[in-house]
Amino acid sequence: MFAEFGVGIGKTCDESSKKSAIKLRRQFMSIENYCNGLQFGDNFIPKEILIHILSYLSPADILEASMVCKNWFNMTRSSYMWRMKYERLEAPKKAKNLPWYVYFYYFNVDTLVKNTNGEEAFKHWMFICNGGDRLIIEHSPKGCEPMPKEHPDFHGYTSCFTTSYGMALKYQVIELSEKKLLQHIIRTHHPALYASEWFVGRKDCSSLYKLIVICNTKAYKCRPEEIYKLADEIRGRAVERPLPLSTIPHKKVFRKEIDQWGDGIWEKAEILYEDYPRDVENIIFCHYGQDTQFWAGHYGSKFAGGVLKISLEKIDPWEDDDSKEFF
């Protein structure tokens, strides 16, 4: 009986030891998993400090760092880290609790418009009209003050588009079907669209400049050609006149008449488009200008540094805050 009881005790002890060993092993594994990516030699770096360090990397480097381990992956996918980055780079703007990929797209795509200074001649641009002596590219703008080339909108270029005495209109179309992440962000979170461009007129000649942003949907597609129609003949040349822009439902317009004998200082046209339709299929970025005194040559408005991107100032935040998952 005692022998049987002793054997029973032995079995009980063995099973208990195994369970304790398994539990202890799981605890060590849990600690190891927690410390994975946080232990550098003999030094342990808390997650809050590592997240702060990672927030200084470029968006591309942050994505690459996410492949180090599970902890780094989770940290780089946290809204907390991207909000930290946003508030540092966009101060005094306050960051909102948004999915990480919204911030990633915001920082990774500074403009959807290509060849904004004419650095590639007229590549990516499509003309509707190019009147007068035709639009040209000036590598050093004439008749005005130098452009603020240090501004990031110019990407280090000093060239610009310069118009003549006939209306010059060109545009780019951004197809959302080719930009799946942007399409998802627009339909899910509906951020405001921000468009801008730098423009100037010569000091010795009055001119006109306009910036137009149009959103096309499946229900209504405005062809760029609809913006203008050929009208009067002036000085023996066809001059394009605008259709009433009210016939185009989803658009925003910036317009500026530049007086003769002005200071010739570059200005920034800005458009914040908030009430565009969620089902937008493509976005048209248009700009046009001309000299309004009809002088032969290139005395019309000049423009460069076009930008089209999302704005995070007008967007609804998430209700949940994922920062509690890390601290």
C-alpha cells in the first residue's frame, strides 16, 4: 500500500515538476519576446525611448526597420509614433489619432504633381491651349524678383513656366485607380485636399494667373477641354475664353490679376478643398495665365512649384488610442 502510495507521490511530483518547468519556460519566453529588439548588448532600451528614436527616420527607413522583429514592427505601425513625428515636423499643428498609413502617406508623398518647375520640359503636362508666342520655360525668371528657391516646393530648381499674350492652359490628371493607398485614405478618412503653386508677374506688364482643382466622379466627368472654348479673335489670333466655372460641380479656383509696375515678388496660391465627393475617381490640377496687355514675347504670368497632397488638419480622428498597447 505504502509502496503504491510512494509510487503515486513520485508520479505526482514528476507531473508537477513538468508543469512548473513548462510554465517557467513560457514565462522566460514571454520575457524574451518582450525584450526582443529592446536589448542592445547589456543595455535595455524602453519602448518609449526606441519609438522616439525611430520617429526621426524617413518613412522609407521606418518601413525597413519594421522588419527587424515583431516589437519593431508593432512600434512602426503605431499611431503614437507617427503622431510624435507629425507634431515635431509640423509644429505647432496638433496631431490626431489616425492609422499609421495615413501619416506614412502624408510624409512620403509631398506632391502628386510631376515636373512642377519645367525641369523636364513639358513632360507629364497636357495642353488645352498655348496661345500667343507659346508658353516657355525660363531657367532664370526675367522681369521679376528671384524665386525663393530655398523653399522645398521648388526641389532645388530655379526654372519656371512663363506665359505669353495668349492664354496658356495645361494640366495633369491624377488617377486614383493607380494610387490604391490614396484612394483608400480618401474614401475612408476623407482628408482635405491641399493644392498650391508659386506665381509672379513681371514688374513692367500686367498679367493673369489661375489655379484650378477639379474632382471627377463616375457620375460626372469634366474633361479639361470643357474649361475653355474658342471665342473672340484678337489681333488676328484665336483667344480662349473661360466657360462659367459654375457648370463644373466639383472644383476650387484661385484667381489673381497682377498689376503693372508691381513689386515682382513671388506669391503662393493656395487651395484647401474639403467638400469634395468621397467617390472621386481622378483629380485634375490645372494652371493657366497670360499677359493682359497683349505684348509680343513672354510678358505673362510665371508659375512653378505646384503641389497637390492631402491635408491632415481637416480629418476625423480615430476614437481608440493605440498608445496604451505599448506602455
